[in-house]
Amino acid sequence: MKQNKKTVREIALDVLESVEKNQSYSNLLLNAMIQKHQLKGSDSGLLTEITYGTIQRKMTLDYYLQPYIKNQKKTLPWVVNLLRLSLYQMVFLDKVPDHAILFEAVEIAKKRGHKGISSMVNGVLRNIQRKGVPSLDAIEDEVERLSIGTSHPLWLVERWIAQFGFEKTKQMCETNLTAPSQTARVNLRKISRDQLVGALTEEGYQVEKSMVVPEAIHCFRGNLAHSESYQLGFLTIQDESSMLVAHAIAASGNDMVLDCCAAPGGKTTHIAEGLTTGQVTALDLHEHKVKLIKEQAERLGLRNIKTHVSDSRKVQEIFHKEGFDRILIDAPCSGLGVMRRKPDVKYTKSEEDIIRLSSIQEQLLDAAAPLLKKGETLIYSTCTVDKQENDRVAASFLAKHLDFEPDASLGSRMPDEVKPFVQENAIQVLPQYFGSDGFFIASFRKKVQ
């Protein structure tokens, strides 16, 4: 007997459950589900919108549901997720009429559970429809109100306020709730930015040049990963903040570059595109991730990337001292700068993770430092906004390695729009600055004497 095809909302519920139960990454799982169920156009868009939206707003939705569910802890997790999913559409989406949301929620409840559950789901949603959701203004404490109103855990909001102040934290939390636009880097070895914009427009994509990074474009309609230009190696999908790393490292000519923790290869290929006779040696801990770097290099037509499967904390066992002109440590981090793309990050990370990761980051820097030639540049970067992983790791590195100094020329290598945010040898990009990912870059120079 042929199975009934799942509706978009049923698929969304499957994703929410898997993210919660198995700690799956929402972005990877969503892509897999779109392929598995062969969703196209508006169905794919709706699935993305309601899944991400429900995860993004989870704490707010729970606050809204609280008066209407007697005991949320005793309610089956899938029922809570169904209510969140339905409420998200009722409160935050204009496109779908309430009666359609209620009807489908009850149908899913009948299919998955029993009559009691479907009656409960129907009752809760009809009650909310009649009485409305509780006001966030009822939360007296402004920090707690910001936490629940933007669905960021209280410990994180308090931590950011201590580091950046209330106003910047509020802007960051609010920006984290907005959908990111897709950005791509032009492979200038193959095509100019103007030519690429023309080619993509002809293919039916809506694209614009970036005002921040000179080799970047924004896409507002269509997924560039499915474009002919992508297949031909004319572009790489990459966030603008991440593109700043190649500007910071400024490798050119015959420079020999070491890129530690390099997968999936966005920064590796960007650096390689700027070389002539030089080479990038890219390392990553996992073979399947190194494979991704190779695939990207091949697609872009780059033959100056050499890969190794290796723990970057053991680089001294593989390479000679002072063998590289440039070194990049794009370290594993908490990922608190990419919440718009991976909204589940904010619920799964803890302060203990930040402490553990900052220790690994220091080990990576310590291991790579001796491999850099005198007078040359070491770049440290993360896709987080936490000072423990960023400023403190950078300061700790300089305190331990007296043969290095802060590289104050970092600002001169940054695109004009970014220059005002550079402080001495580092830049902390917050998501609200350009609508890009939160990101940190520090530049160190190895002393000649």
C-alpha cells in the first residue's frame, strides 16, 4: 500500500523533533528533508520559514503557550512542538489563515496520537485565537524580557551585556531573529563580478553587488548552489564576514600558506584564488571534511591547494619550523555568531563549552606559531562573538609568545566599509553591523629579531 505523502507541516514537525531529540543541526537536516521529499519552490520556502522560525522563537512561543497548557513538562514533546509550530504561524506569519493552521494541526494530532490529543491541540489553539497571547511587557526585569522576547537563553544575554552593554546586546539578539540573505564570492580567476551578476540575472536569479566586500554578491531570489554559474566554478557560497579573512591574510604571489582547521574550504579557496605560484596547505581533522576541500578546489579550477588529514595541534610533527609565509587558524568555536543560519546553537551551547573551546583555540595557536617565518603574519579567526574565545585568547597568545607582536596594519588590508570597526590588530564583527555573521579576526606578526 502506498504511503500518503507528508505535508510540509508534518515534515517541519519531524525536523523539530530530530533537532530536539538528536541534537541534529537544523540547517543540514532541513536540506536533507527538502531533497528527500523533493520539495520545490513555495513548499521548500514554507518548510524553511516555519522550521527556522519555530526554532528561532522557541522561548517566546513557550512563554505564549504557558497559560494555555496545564503542565508542559508532562505533555508529549511532539505535541509541544506541534503547538509551537502552529502558534509560530498564527503569530508571526500573515500568509496562512488561522483556520487552515488549526485544521492541519488537528489532523496531524489525529494521525500521530489519539482523540484526546487532537482535542487538546484544538482546544489550546482555539483558546489562544480567542484570548490572544500574553504580553511580554508583563515581564518586569528588562534582561529577562529581552531573553524571552528574542528567545536567547538568560545566561547568554547576561554574558553579552557584561561584554558589550545592553544596547548592543539588544541589537544583536534582534538581528539574530532575521533571515540571512545568501551571499557568494566571485571567483575572479574565472569571471568579473559584473559578468557574474549578468550571467546570474539571465539565469533568473535576483542578485546585487555587495557594498561591503568587493568580490561579494547578495542573492535575494533562488539558491545559487543550484545555478549553472556554481557548477562552472564562477562562485563560492560564503558569508561576507568569512571573506574578510583572505583580506586579513593578504597572501599573494608565491606565498606558502598554512590553513589549519580548513574545512569546508571557503577561506582556503579564497586565499588560493589570490596566489600565482604560491600554495595553500589545508588541514582538517576528518577525512570526509578534507574531501569537501578537494571538491571545492576542483570545482573552482584551483590546483594550488594541498590537503592533509591531521589534528592541527600536531602540526610540528609534519612541517618544518619557519616554513610558511602566512598561517591561518580558523579555530573551532561556539558558533555564537552564526545563529541566524543555525538557530539551534543558542539552546545547545553552554558556558562550559566556551571555556573548553578557548583552551583548544590556545593549543592550536601554540602549535602553529613556530612554523611561521620571521616578519610574517599569523591570522586567528572565529565565527563567534564571545570575548573569552576572541580577545582573551588573542591576549593570552601574545603574553605567551614574546616573539610575536600585534599587527597594527590589519586595518589597511580591510575593505573601506569595514575599516571603522578595526581596533589595533583585531576586528569584532557583530551581526547588526552589515547583516553578516558575527565574526572575529586578530592579526599577529612574528618579530624579525
